[in-house]
Amino acid sequence: MSTAIYPGTFDPITFGHIDIAARASKIFSKVIAVVAVNPSKNPLFTTEERVELARESLKEIPRIEVINYEGLIVNCVAEYGAAAIIRGLRAVSDFDYEFQMAFTNRNMLAAAETVFFMPDAKYAYLNSTHVKQIAIHGGDIGGFVPEIVKQRLLEKMKV
Ligand code: ADP
């Protein structure tokens, strides 16, 4: 039984996140998507909204759970007895940040192994920030996020 933690802001969840979660669930017996309570990132969606949208969007993936967590990801790893931290690597631009983060986590908890997955090429340049920008300007985001996320984004834009 090997559990993996998949942490992120998920503001909001996109097809790129879903792709990575699906790949991880083929390798690990349980994947816990951890929605980071991260006020410094000033998320558009509340923690509860991000959890709800992630749950709905990931419901077809077997053996996956969605939780929220406030605090260090290594504490979450220890609490759940996880064997790995899952992160997605898109382009080279992700590498330096992810590399530093993986070493920092390992320095805090030697057992914290970070495992990277690459998404399908069509999601290699997809990120939540761009999706929000496109939505703000009235562009079509149907190819980037599930229908429920699209609807919630459009509602947010009206407020
Ligand atoms: P964070 O603020 O922790 O970077 P994100 O929600 O932006 O949170 O991303 C969580 C993880 O998902 C990161 O490892 C990120 O690289 C990965 N990710 C996000 N979008 C994609 C994508 N389109 N393809 C692959 N990985 C992705």
C-alpha cells in the first residue's frame, strides 16, 4: 500500500492537474490531492471551493481523495504516511522551482521523495493563471477545464 500526496493550489483545477492525478493513480495505490490553504497566493477561489471543484473533477479517477491542508507539506506527508509527493513538470521553466522545493522538502523530512510526472503534450503549457486570464477577457476555456470549473469561473467573473 503506497500512498502519494499531490499538493497544489488548484485555483482552479485544470485538465493538466487531472492528467497528472490520473497518471499518479496508475502507479500508487492511493493518491491524496492536497489543496493547499495558501493565503499568500491570494487565490480566486476559497479553499472550500477549490476542494469541491477538485473532488468533482477527479471523481472518475480510482483511489483518489481530496483534502485541504494548512501547513508544511512534509507534515502532511508524515501524517498520512505517504511514500511520495507528486508534482507535475510542464516545461523547463518549472524545473528550477520544483528542484528547489524537492530538496527543501527532503532536507526537512528525509523520507519525502518527490516524484514528477509529465502531462500529455497538449497540457504542457496549461496553467491556472492563464485560464483565469482568458476567462476574465471572455475567451473560451472549455478546452482547459471541466464544465463545472468553467461555470464557476464564469460566475466569479460576473461578481
Ligand atoms: P502550486 O501553487 O503548488 O504550484 P498548482 O496548482 O499551480 O500549485 O500546481 C500543482 C502541481 O500541478 C504543480 O506540480 C504543477 O507543476 C502541476 N501542474 C499544474 N498544471 C499542470 C499541467 N498543465 N501539466 C502538468 N502539471 C501541472
